[in-house]
Amino acid sequence: MVAQRQSLLGLFASADAAAEALDQLEAKAGVTPDEFDVLTSSPYPEGAFGEKPVAHRLYIFPIAGALCGFSVGLLLTIGTQMAYPLITHGKPVIAIPAMLIVIYEGTMLGAILFTILGILFESRLPAFGVGLYDPRISEGYVGVVVSTTSDKVSTVERIMRDAGAADVIAGPPRGS
Amino acid sequence: MQERPVLSDRQINRELLDFVLHTPIWFWGVLLLLGLVFGAGFIAVVYLISTGLGVWGENWPVMWAFEITNFVFWVGISHAGVMISASLRLTQAEWRRPVTRAAEVLTVFALATAALHPAVHAGRFWRVIYWVFPYDFFRGIWPNVRSPLIWDPSAIFTYLTGSSLFIYSVLIPDLAVARDRSTGWRRKFYGILALGWRGNPRQWRLQTLAGILLSGLILPVFVSVHSIVSFDFAMALVPGWHSTVFAPYFVIGAVWSGVAAVATLMAILRFLFKLHNYIRPDHFDALGRLLLVVGNAWFYFFILDFIFGLFAREETEVAIWQARIFEWPFNVLFIIFLLTAYILPVPLLMMRSVRRSVTMMFLTSMLINIGMWLERYILIVPALQYKQAFQFSWSTYQPQLPEWGLVIGSFGLVALGVLLFAKIFPIIPIYEQKESQVFAAEIKVGKATVPGVIRE
């Protein structure tokens, strides 16, 4: 029989206490970095809680956006000049110098829009509901969410309380 | 940065969300006052639309005057925000923390206000649609899609969209705090806008990268926008405008007036919202030092423009500079402009006591912007007013009451926008303040204890 999974949220008054609790959870309950998440109200240096480095592909988004924006800018400028083929001073209808600025702005707009989309996508936002969470996190508490099997719940809770958790809240597993 | 009060997360939440979650009585008074100021501009525009462009003092050849001056002024102000925010984020300057959002918000409202001006200048703004879908095409009136005037909307649209999204993306963590600290409809409202933010390491990492990446993307746009605004003039064949120095001259002028506007705004925010713990004299000191650099750079370009105008000894150029400096009423305006844009503020900013005085920084920054508004006016109107060869119809320009109304109303609109934003969203980034507490530590250097900042 497969053990059911459950999540626990421990609230710690300081980052040091949360980091200590995570060390204890790894040593005594075998909790791996894949099984925990840390919730804070401000950014901490990467690796402060022993979490895995964040893997992302954000840098692809601005490049893809810039290419799309460049294409749209190119089509827009060529298209409008072809639609209104007004010859001025005997110069070619499709005038490249006059197109450059609109193409440039289109490229940058595409890059910015795709970057925003990339940030949301890579941050896994928007999320429907906040999941296992506590508003006290925004008051400075550090939340440690551990997703574990139901047979380890009591051990995880005990380790969190021993490490100084101000409160431990049980909830459904991550992703549900 | 020697001053750093130690604040708990709870205190930061309480102080920075106080105005968002509670409405003091003075808010309604200020709202009414700004509403009246904006109303003056609104009435002026309604009168213009119902009566026609004749109610303005513009006449051939001065068809651009107060409105384009105001347009350039507000585009200039809008440059402060992103320039300060983006460059300080990229350089990880610690003093950016209380400044960035107010500067970014000023960018968005100043730019949106500026963007209204060309539409208002059209007289019947619904005719703007004909520029996009020219119905007169079959009658032989063709739009010139290669005109430099097409570049402006594309640049402003990119800058406005980029700046607005920039603000929103870095606002998400603070919206989550507002969600956690509010009840009822506010909780739902902030909950929707926060998009389910939890604050895990992945989200914070992406948030930090967002600030850097978007700063890198938006800085070139910021430079391009005011360069393109300068092309509105420099690409024309009007003597006095047709100058190769205009693009950098406009950009640096925009930064000069924009950073000054941020200093003004910071002083007002500190006074209104009692943000003494967050906006401190050392922040004004830093802004003052930045202003000193930018002010001198701007003056260098002003001198370049002046020398380029006179060096070729071209008759019309010399005549326009003569009109700017010696002829009534531009001579008086020119003296006021020089005094307020450079001669008074720069020596004042050299004094540490002035830079660290909120009142003095407020007054100095106001002086700069009076000067920079006049700079644009003096740049535009005398050049148009100069009677050129084979020009048989010309007049002098006298601004009329509806034009004054539009200018005053635009100030009301920007101030109203910033006030309403500050009422709905935290105007100082909450998570940035908390981060500064996390990354700060007291360090002993000999017998002195100084705050040190850990940097990733």
C-alpha cells in the first residue's frame, strides 16, 4: 500500500532557526531538497536554506520576444509603406532609415513583454490559491513547507517543534 | 549610508501599508485640491474642443507652443523614474530602496499625461483615428508613414507599456503582503493582483532577476524615447532646431529635470506619509550628488548647442539666439531660466547642508523644474517665431488662458495619479525595505560601529 502524502508548514521566527530545522529534517527524517519549500517575505541569498539552486530558462524569453517584436516591426513598417505608397523627393517607397526606429521600438517592446511573461511562467504564476500558507510569513516568520508521507508526519512535526517552530500547520500535499 | 534604523517586518508592514489600508482626513482635502487643479485643465480642454483651436494663442508660424513645451517637459520628467530605478538596480546601489517605486510611478503618470498632449493639440482629438485609418486616402490626402512624428507614438507606447509592466512585476510581492494584511474586498482585490504569490526561493530568485533584466531592457528604451522626442525638432528644417546635438542634449535635460522631480516627490511623500524612517536625509544627499553630476552634464550640452548655433555664423541661427537672449519677453525668461536651471541650484547642491535638508532639496528641485520648463519654451517658440525669407504671414505668440489651464491641469493630473496610486498600492517597496534589514549588519571598524551591507 502506498503511503499518502501530506504537507506541513512550520513557522520559524528567524532564518537561522528555519535553516537549523531543515538540517535536522534532512538528518533525522531524510527530507530531501525536493520535498521542502521555504516561504519568506523578503529575498534571502541563494542557498541560505540549503535549497536547490533555481533552474530556469528566463533568458530565452527576451531573445524570443525581441525576434517576434523585430518581425512585427518590420512587417508593420513595410506594410504601411506599401499600403500608402507616397513617393517623396523621388526616394524609394520602402525607406529603411525611417523604418529603423519603429523596428527598434517593436523589438524592445517584444523583449519586454516576453520577459514579463517569462517571469510569470518561471515563477509559476498565476497560481490558483496560495496553497499551504500563513499570513504571519509576511510579518517576518519564515515558513518551511515539507511534503512527506503520512507515516513521517509526526516525526517531521516533532523535529520542527524541537527546532523552535512557533507553529506547525498541516495541509494537503503540494500541488493539490 | 551611515543612518540605518533597525525595523521589524511587522513595523515595516504597518508603516508602509498604513495609508493603503486606512484613509486619513487630509487625504480628502488633498484629493479635492488636486481634483480642482486637474478640473481647470479639463475645463480648458472641453472649451478648446467645443470652441476650436482659435482659443489658443497659436497662429502661423507659431503652431507649437505651450502644449509641445508641456509635452516635452512631461516626457522629460518621465525619464527620471526608470533612469534612477534601472541604473540603481543594475548597480545594486543600496540607497535605491525607498526611491525606485515612486520614481517609476512618476514615470508612468508623467508619460501618460505627456501622451495626452498631441491628442489635445489636434483640437478635435477623435480625429486622431484618421491618422491611424486615414479615411481621406481616396481624396488624395495621404499620411506620411515615414514621418518622424510616427516615431514618437511607437517610442512612447513602448516606454509606457514597459514601465507599467515593470512596476507591476516588482509590485507583486508587496501585493501579497497587502493581501495578507487586509480583509474583505481588499483581500480579494490584492489576492487577485498578487497572482498567488507565496515567496519561495524560486519566486524571489526570479523577482530579483526580473528587476535586473527589465532594467537592462528598459534603459535603452529610455534613451531612445527622448532622443526621438528631440527628432521631432531636429529632423525639421527650422533654424535653431536643426542640430545634431539635440538627442543627447534632450536626454540629459530630461534626466536633469526628472531626477529633480523625484527629489520633489520624495520630499512630499516623506511629509505627507510620515516616512521619516524610510526616506532619510542620506537619500536626499545621494540624490543631490547625482543631480550635481547630471546638472553639469546638461549645462555642457546647453553650451554646445549655443556654440554650434553661433559658430557657423549662419544669419538665422544668430538671429534666433539674439531673440532668445535679448528680445522681450524671451530675454527675461532666459535670465530666469539660467538662474533657476543652473546658476542657483548647482552651487546650492554643492553644499552638504543643502543636500541633507529636505526643505532645501524640495525648493532646489522645484527651481530646477521651473528652469527646465522655461528651457523647452525658449528652445521652441523663438525659433518658430523668427520671420524667415519668403514668409509673408507671421505673428508673435501670446499664451491664452485655456493654454495656462492645460498646463496647470497637467500638473494636477500627474499629482492626482501619484496620490491615487499611493492610496491603492504601497509607494515604498515593502520587500526591498525588509531585504535591506536582512542584508544589513553592524560592523565594528576600530572604535566605530557602522552598518555594512551584504551583497550577493
